[in-house]
Amino acid sequence: MSAKIDLAKRVSNDEILDLMKNASLRELGVMANAVKAKLHADKITTFVVDRNINYTNICWVDCKFCAFKRKIDQDGVYILSFDEIDAKIEELLSIGGTQILFQGGVHPKLKIEWYEELVSHIAKKYPMITIHGFSAIEVNYIAKVSHISIPEVLKRLQKAGLSSIPGAGAEILSDRVRDVIAPKKLDTREWLEVHREAHKIGMKSTATMMFGSVENDEDIVAHWDCLRQLQDEYQGFRAFILWSFQPDNTPLQKEMPHIHKASSNRYLRLLACSRIYLDNFRNIQSSWVTQGSYIGQLALLFGANDLGSTMMEENVVSSAGVCNSMNQEEMIELIKDVQEYPAKRNTAYEILERF
């Protein structure tokens, strides 16, 4: 079937499933790059200089794939003070950073007022920094513990200075999978609801997918289908980010020791398929944080047009034993090495500087 697919038309679920199962890696790369070339004819590959600030590691959700979380009574728990957060932002500014990715565990006691004060503090003290923060489950739980609606949470945080929300917590948008790996987490409908409500008020977001746990190909296509349908409604997603489950030190690995880290081949296949299928997403981001810099670079030949963040600080993936790092200069060289043109962007994918 793959040879008959017309990339000028929307690819169906059956067609993308056939490609996933039967197309060669080379064929997928050619097709994904053809789609990318139509959207990014200028051959500009972007990245953002930011810092991931995890304001707390306290979390009641207890996802089986997470090695970062701590229960409220465990040793090593923390909530960052405003002074500690300020110090991290000052370090980011010193290297020309423009964005903070702000998220934490789902703290059982922090209410909307705490988050409003935090966002307002940052927005007023550092107006040059874009606040990209709070995943769907954080927003959902803030609403529950504060006894207000999800739209009210989003509007109040937006008024305080929140610019956009990340796609974290999507994992696989299949309740069959979610019931295994994160039974306490939002179901598919609830995750989509938070992003839909954000998009309704003009707040943009990103979309993610974590593969490599207990999902099958059909679950992956169902995930993409959910995203594509919501994007058709509001065009609220700025980018899609695919990343692989990092099993080390996680409860799921103990329960299912046969689960191993997905191969680079699998990552590139799914990345290419996401570029082919998600025709209403302009940007596809490479996940060098989980794949390493060279597979991250290779992703640019399989549909990705963005290298993501320099990730000045990363705590969640590193808790699972994966510690990749890259600075701005390294990103620029990797992009040039595949004959594309590097550019630093902001959260809105606006070009700030070309190299």
C-alpha cells in the first residue's frame, strides 16, 4: 500500500498503519522529508535556549514509568523557593535563554493561589522570559484541589503571565495503555479536554507521545488520530514531540522486566510516520534528550524540523539514567552538518537569530 499513498492528500489511519508495519526505514525517511520540505522549504532548523525547572518532585500520581517522583513523606522531597527559582532564571538569562519549561510533580496540597503568585512573580521580575508550563494533569488537579473549573485555572494563570502549556502527560492516548502504566493519571478524554480549553482561550500548547511501554501500533495511531482531530478544531498545537520510554529505575521495569528501551530504528520509523500523518502540525521536534545527539541529528532527515531545547537543566529523564546534554554551539554544528540552516527561536517558533 505504501507505494500508492498520495502525500498530497490526508493519510488515513489504515494507510499510516500499513506504513508503520511494512515500509522500509529508507522509504519512510524519503516520504517524511518530502512532507517536511513542503512545510519548511527554507531548510531552516530551529532550537530554543531554555531551562527545565521542576518546581517540586512531590507527586501523588505514582506513574509506573517515572523515576523522578517522590511521595510527600519520602526523603529528598522539595518545593523550590522563589529565590531558588530566580537563581535558575538568572543563570538561564546569562546564556541568552528565552523560555522556562515549568512543571513538577502533582503536589496534593498546592492550590491555584500558590501557582498564581509564582507565575506572577516570574512574569513581573523577568518579563523577557516566556513561561511555558504546567502539564494537563497539573492543570486538572489544580482545578480539583482548588474547587474551580479547568477553564478558570487556565484563565487565571494566563492573566498571571502563563504563555503556553506543554504536552507532558499524554504518554499514549489510549485508555487501555494508560490503565496499565498510569492508572491514577488523566484518561484520554481528560487530557484532551485541558488542551482544548487552553486552545479556546488562545493559549497554545505542544503535544507529545511516549512510546515503548505496553502499547501496540494501533494504540499509536489512535494517539495521533486524537491529536490530529483536536488540531483540526483550533490549530492550538505548536509542535509534536515523540520520545521513548526510559525504563531504568522505574516501577514498570520491575513489574515487566522484558520491557527494554526502544531502538533508534523504532524511534526514527515512528518519527517519520508522525510527520507523514500529522499534516496539520507545522513543527515536529527531535528528541535528542532521550535519543542522544546523533540520533537527534538523524531525526532531521526523518521529518523533524526542530532540535528542541538546549535543556539547561533536566531532571525527569535523567532520573531514569539517561543523561544527554548539548549546548547551542553543538546544535548549530549538527544542523549545519545535514546541510540545513540553524536558527534560534522563541516559544512561538519565531526566529530570533540565524547562524
